[in-house]
Amino acid sequence: MPEETLTEVQERAPVAKPDKHGNQTTFSEYLESLLVTVILALFGTSFVVQAFKIPSASMEGTLLIGDHLLVNKFIFGGTGAWYEKLLPYRELQRGDIIVFKYPDEPERDFIKRVIGLPGETIELKNKKVYINGKPLDEPYVHFLFPPPGDTPEEDFDVRVHYGPVTVPPDHYFMMGDNRDNSEDSRYWGFLPREYVKGKAAFIYWSFEDTEEGQPAGGISRFFTTIRWGRLFHQIH
């Protein structure tokens, strides 16, 4: 019940003699409810879901700066934690968009798409990805510049040509959907399995973002900067 409505009801209620025992009981119930709420919230953010904000354009066309996501933290499991016996999980699959610890700076979180699985050979030819020698169909990919063709000056640009490399056991090859503007496995190598935090599930909030991280135009334009069509959009 909103605070304003509650106050109005209290003012109209008849005056009663204070009940010391009743007040103590009510306080205990409130305290118990608060503790349960805190425990559930901590359990949820530690084991089940986590909020994550898109800070860069590396996943653009699929994810935009200013998108706020919920990340499913239990879906992959495989860590041997006690709660995995209660929750279903599966292995990582090609195409999964996941949040993970950046290998060079584990305190930072990155978000990319799984491209190469353990044991697979990855190669990039003129910006086209090949898995074990076969071209990969990627309708989600966004390019800032068209493929340049087989020109010698592009031979050493990992955005154009890369590999072939073989993904080691318990590692993954990650790439951003915005291929010309993504710091991914082409630059820092393979992602260890233990650095995976969870799978991006859906967008719960989105607005046009500025470099300062605030809605463009300030509070006066708050509602006009919300991307209504992206709210509760499932991520693929």
C-alpha cells in the first residue's frame, strides 16, 4: 500500500490503547520479512540472475549501448555447486550470447557470442568465419565496412583474416556481432570455461545512452529516450 494512502487510513482509524506486545510482534514480523527478502535477493543475484548493462557497441545490431539485460547464471552449470542438483543446466552452444570475465582483466565483465567450441578449428577469410573448413551462417553479424577482397595489405588485419586456430579443451572462441568494432578472441585468445558467468536472457530496460551514462537530454526527455520496442525482448 502506498505511503500516502496508508497515512490517510491511519488518520481515520479509531484511537486504541497501545499494545506493547502487539507492537513487538509486528516489529518481529517486519524484521523477519526484511531478512527473507534480503536473503532471496542475495541468492538470486549470486546464483540465478544478474543485471548487466551494455557499455559498448561491440554487439551492435543485436545489443545496443543503453540496453539493460538479465543474465541467466545457472543455465550452464558444470561447476559442481550444490544448487546445480536443483536447477537444470546445459552445455554452452554455438550462438549463445554470454557474459564472462575478461581474461586479461578478470574483474571486468565482457559480453560476446560463442563462435568456436572446444576442438573446433576456426578461420576468418575476408571477414567470413569458417568452422572446420565450412562457412558459418551468421545472419546477426554487423559490419562497419564491407569485406575488402583478397588484397595483400589486409593479410595482417585480424578483422579480415585470422587463423586457422584450434580451440583447446574447456575453452571457447568468442566474437562480437559488430565485427569491425569488437575486442574479442581475435585479439585476446580463447575464453576459459571457468570465466563464464551466464547467458544473456532478455532486455528488461533500454534507453538512448550518452557517454556519461545518463538518458540523452536529461530528465525532461526521459520517456522519449526509452526504447519501448526493446523492453522484455528475448536475446538470441
